[in-house]
Amino acid sequence: MRFAVKTSPQDTTWDAILAVWHEADDIGVFESGWVSDHFYPMHGLAPGAGRLEGWITLAALAQATRRLRLGTLVTGIHYRHPAVLANMAATLDVISGGRLELGIGTGWNEEESGAYGIELGTPRQRSDRFEEACQVLTGLLSPQETVTFTGRYYQVVEARCDPKPVQQPHPPVCIGGSGRHRTLRTAARFAQHWNFDGGSPRQFSQARDVLHEHCAAIGRDPASILLSAQVRHTEDPAQTAAAAADFAAAGAGLAVIYLPPPHTPAVLGPLASALAQVP
């Protein structure tokens, strides 16, 4: 099994996040680092807890590290037009030397969407919009010179994205979410990486099986999609490693270890030693 760390940029400081990523960059057990992408504090935090913007944070972390792959888990697609997001992703892939993982999802947070006047839509509308966005994103990031697309939610005409990302045909697309009928079907079509969050290894296995069914329906090899699960770090590294091992047994190839605040690099050494024992 492979491992990553995730630091949500909320209820913390830039210096604390930076220190954790500097340390993780020097520990080979961790192959990637992730941040979340919201505008309001999550996980029951008070509104005044504060949150740094995800993509700006990621760009700064790309310059502060040399090895870690990096991405958002995940960017709600309705927050930014996919043509704008494509240019952001291409630029970040260039300045990071080809280390970007493009984490995206349908979007779900009603509070911040409503507060900012960003239309969230019904579950069906979100899924339809997400499929269109995936087409626009992958088209603009691909080697093709221009993209024309006409959908219900997005229309682009001979649109360009230059320079292209370092990674071709585009940075790996990581889709988060477990919706059986739509999200997992979209992942089967577009993703190189599927991320599971907020459930048990058994629920992970059930969602994985549905993803593989959607792959079979379109003739795609399911082995071409990396499967990952988010694991919350406790104060006991052995307990965290055991939880990661449970997901490994269920078929996950990558465990993304969520590090709750207060962020400190001191947790990483003992955690890495425990994770190294996971098969």
C-alpha cells in the first residue's frame, strides 16, 4: 500500500501547514500531499475558525516541496468554470514540474454555495454538470490545440489552454464521491484515481464493486484506476496504520492520512514508521 498526507487549510496557520509539508517531503513513505478545497470551515468548526483558499495554498506548497505529488481532495466543480480550472491546473502542473493530481467532485456544500451565490443545483443537475465539466477539463488539458464543446452548463468555442501541462495527455484526474448511479459512472469514464471518504472498509468495497461494474459496461480495465481511501489520524500511529491496513485488505492502493489540527511535523516520523509495516 502507498500513503499520502492531507492537511485541510482551516483552523491552522500557513507556517504550520508548511512545516508539515516540508517534513513529509523528506519522508519517502509519503508519496503525495493533499489539501481540501472549501471556503467555509468544515467538520463542525465555528464560522470564525478561518480557512485558506485551497488552490493558492497548493501553489505555494508546490514551490516549497521538491518530491511530493499534490492535489485537492476535492474541488467542487461548480466553484470555478472548468475552462478556468483547466488553466489553473495546467499552470500548477508546470510550476510543480509535473506533480499535480487533479482532484474534482460534483460539489455538495449548500451553506457556502448559497452564501456566495454559486448555484449548487439538484443532485441530478450536479451530476450532469460534472460530466460536462470533465469533458471540458480533459479536452483543454490534452495535447489538442483547441476545444469546442456545447453542453447545457458549459459552452466553449475553439478554446485554448496554453501552455499545456507537463503530464500528458493530462494530469491524473482524481474523482471523489460514492454515488452509485452517476459519480461512480463518471469516475469509470474519466478518472485515473477514485477516492473514498467517510465510510467503512465494507462500504468502500461496495462502492468499489459498483465502480468496477461501470468500468465493465464501457470496456475499461478497472485496474487502470487507482483506488484510495481517507483515514483520519488518531493520536496512536499504530491505530491509524491498522485502519489503513483494513482498507488495503479491501482493495485500496493508497491511504490518504488526514492530519487534524493543530498541525505539527512531529507526528510524521512515528506515523511513517507505523505505516511502513502495512502490507
